[in-house]
Amino acid sequence: MCVNKPHLDKVGVARHRYIKPKPAHLVCIFSNFFLVLLLNHHFPTMGSVVYYYTSVSGNMELKKQQQRIEMTLDGKGINYEKVDIAASQEAKDKMRALVGDPTALPPQICNGNQYCGDFVMFEVAVENGELEAFLKLR
């Protein structure tokens, strides 16, 4: 990790200079990287949480629901994939096929190819402390 550190020149103007990383820093970075790889290899997650949303909506309630889902998943440290159904008809069709409703609207949550639920079901799971079970992570 190379950084530019400011320092003052002879006239007193702040300048930036390039600082090369020390070998110890590189060892630390690489060892952390391999630790993450090792943990992911020995403790794989059961599936990947997929969150279907839309980036194009004038509905403020829908935007708040999407924001609440993202904030909760980020706050709990749960990895997820965001799929924008407004960007792809194929993504919208896949979401509706997983839900089993040809008129389903986002936000919808799945784990791999297993449907978990919509926003209302998500909120109930969060309030009951059953988010991991809802997301089929255990």
C-alpha cells in the first residue's frame, strides 16, 4: 500500500511525496489475503444471497424498503449480490420465476435459486431475530 504523505518544502508549501511500502507491510497484506482464502475454503457459505431491486422508481416507499434491506444486510455483515431488474428484462423474468408470480415487484430476496421472501417477510424475520434462517444461511 503506497501512500503520498504531505510535507513542507523550503518555502512552507505542502507537497506530497511517494513513500514505498516496507516489506513487513506487504507480508501483512498477503498473509491477511491468504487467511481470508483459507477461511472461505474451510467454511463456505450455504449459498449466495441475491437481492432483486430496481434503480428506476418514483415510489418513495419502495426506495425506503430497498434502503432498509441494504442497510440491514450491510450492518449484519451479510454478503449479497444486488440485481437491478430495471437494467435487464432477463433479471426481471428470473426474479418473477423464482418468486412464482408473474407480476412480482421488487424488492425480493433469494438464496441461490431458493426464494426467501419479499420486504414484509424480511422485516418480520429481522424483528424476530430470525434473519439468518430467513436468508437460508444456516
